[in-house]
Amino acid sequence: MHERTGGIAAVAAALLLAVVPDAGAAEVGRLGLGSQITALVAGADGAWIAAERSDGVPLIGRATTAGMSVTRAGASPEAGTLGPDGQAWFVSGDRLLRTGAGALSPVASLPALQLGTYAIATGPDAAVWAMPQEADRLVRVTAAGVVSSAPSGLPDCRPNRPPSDLPIVDELIRGADGVVWVVDSGCGRLIRLAPGGPLVVRVDGLDSRAVAADASGGLWFGAIGDEYIGHVDVAGAVRRFPLPRESLTLANDVAGAPDGSAVYAFEDCTLVRVTRAGAISVERSPIPAQAVAFDALGTLWLAARTRVARLTPGEQAGACDASGPTVRLRSPRRMSVAALRRNGVRYRVGARAFVAVQGFYHDHEPRDEEDVRPGREQRKVIPAGTHRYRVSATWLRRFARQLAAGRRPLIDLTVRATDGDGNATPAILTVRVTS
């Protein structure tokens, strides 16, 4: 896929990732093996992605009907939003950045963070609003990069709340009417920052990963634990809708459509659509989408771990594969210290994959959470076949001492294998250590 070229062409080849030529009809591009898309922002006629390559290099990408181009970002984009200039804006630590000419450029420095990250959204004043997770202030940044800051003025979480019950701002979301909502997972509430004063809506089990604006100023949201999805309008009225299948438990993301409906993604080949009237239907997804967003033309953009696809209104998705590579233990389930020293723990992966492999060591059985100790982690691209995880000499000596003391140590080998389509298989492979 990569060819050696000279001069400027070599630099461009290092920065750009080509669109796969065999992408499906709905697919516009994908990233390399082991990459991870972390944010999706839709605009007027396409979308932007923020991502991280398997070696930790941050990426920024632009997806249109013509395909997808990706470059090095120069910073690690975190939260993203559509800015007042029609470009995607991202926050990285305490820096505010925006896209343009295929790259990220700095706009302003935000007040230094004590902890956590900033949430951002474009406010009704044509400035980008930013609020830290600790919710103590609201920062405004104009398109020219002028920064102002004031106390956030968020209402107290609850009267006489315990110290652990504090606001945690995960998202700022601009409503269709321009009013900004705060997603506060710490207090389980949605706060509409209306001109006449904040409106607080409490939502049991609020899932901050899946909240999006509707077409009339309210929000669609997901929930944890009760297996439902819901909607809140501008007056604070909440409607709840049960998920249509038992296999659907947690929505990864939601997007509000121009026609007033919503589409929920579940990181598999399923989308759930809810109409303005509350009718629910299950639809196929072209990729196992973990993020969804509508652009201004009504095209639905979808992002899986490494892939980006689109669906135009009325278009039906084709085939979708959400299965990851097989992962199996190839070593005996009981191994002596000498066998571990000689062979390591062997595991088999059924396809070329990017793997994150780590051993967790227990002093004795049954497992005691206080006694577990992590070993080194391996992160690499491997071909299909059998591979080894080596236990360090220090741990082999410790196992020998534990066995001599009458204990029964064991190893939990955690393997997460991700294939070229971004489908992942997690596995825990257990080996009991013998003398």
C-alpha cells in the first residue's frame, strides 16, 4: 500500500493515509491497523475525525463524499465541536484548536486545568464556550481568539450533598435554538443555560457518552442500567423509550436528524431510530459504528474504530461484519515454572491484528483483588498464528517462592486483538502455575 518516493512526495506519503480502494459503497475511508477514532464532528457537507495511530501519533481527518484524507494533528484532539466559522474546533489540554487547510491550528490558550479536560460547544454569541470538568467557570473564545472567563454559575448539585456528589461536566451541547446544554454526569443532570436562567433536568442513569441535540432545542440521551433511551424538551419534560432488543443495552452515541428523529449507535451492525413521535425502528449499519453525526444536508456520518462511512437519506446499508479475530490459549492450562521460562504463555490469533497483551499475576487461588500485580504490556501488530507472552525472570522466581510456601499462583493473560476493520476481541486466558 505504501510506496517509496522522493522529496516532497515522501513527506506527503508519511502524513497522508490513502482511502482504501475496496471500501464499500457507504464507506469513505479507514485508518491503519491499530488506530482509534476518538471524535467525530459533522459540518455543512461532510465530517471531521480526530484519531490516534497505533504508535500514539495523533491524527486529524476530513471526510467528504469524495473520500477521506488524514494528516498528523500535532496535538492530541479531545472534545470537538462545529465552530462559528463552519470548521471543526477541538480542545487539547488547555489549548483550543481549529481545522483549516487540512491541519489543526491554535486559536487560544484556555485557563490552566487543575484536572480533567474541557468540554466545548459554540454558544449563542458566536463564540466557542469551554467549561472544565470541575465546572467552576465558563470560558468564551471568539473567532479572533479573544478569551474571557467568568464563574459558571451552575446550580448546586443537591442540597447538603456529600463530597463525592459533585458536578462533572462531560459535554457542552449547542441546541438547535442556539441555547447551550451542560451534561453533568456527576450529578446525573442536564442543564439548559437559557437566557432567563438555568433549567435543571435530572436523569436517572444518564450516560454522558450518548447525548445530542434534537431539531427543536431539546436533547436526545442514553441511559445506563435501565436499558432505555430518552428525550428532554426545552421545557424539561422527559420521555423514555425502552430499547427494542434485549441484546441492545448501552448506546455508544446518538445523533439528532434534521427531520426531528434520532439515530443511536451501539458499536455493532445495528442502528436504532426514534421518530419525533416516539416510534422506534431497528436498522442496519454499514459499519459497527461507535459514533454518529448528521451534517446539514441530512447525511448520516458514522465512525467505527478505524472506519468512516456515510448514509444519505433513504439509503440502505449493505453487509456489515462486527466480529473480531479469534483469540485462543495454546499453552496448557497448567504450566510449571520451568515450562513458563522455556516457552512463555502461547496464544493464537485468527487474523492479522493489532494486539494489546498483558499478564496479571495472582499470588494464590482463589483470586484476591489486593494481590493482583500487572506485568509488562505488549502492543504490536502480529500476523495470524501462535505467539508468546514472556513472563519476567523476577516473576518466575516469585512463583517458585509462592509454590514452596504452599500457595497456588496463577496468570490471567488479557488479550485484546483488533483486526483491519477495527473489530476487537477481548479475551482473558488463565494459566495455573505448578512446580
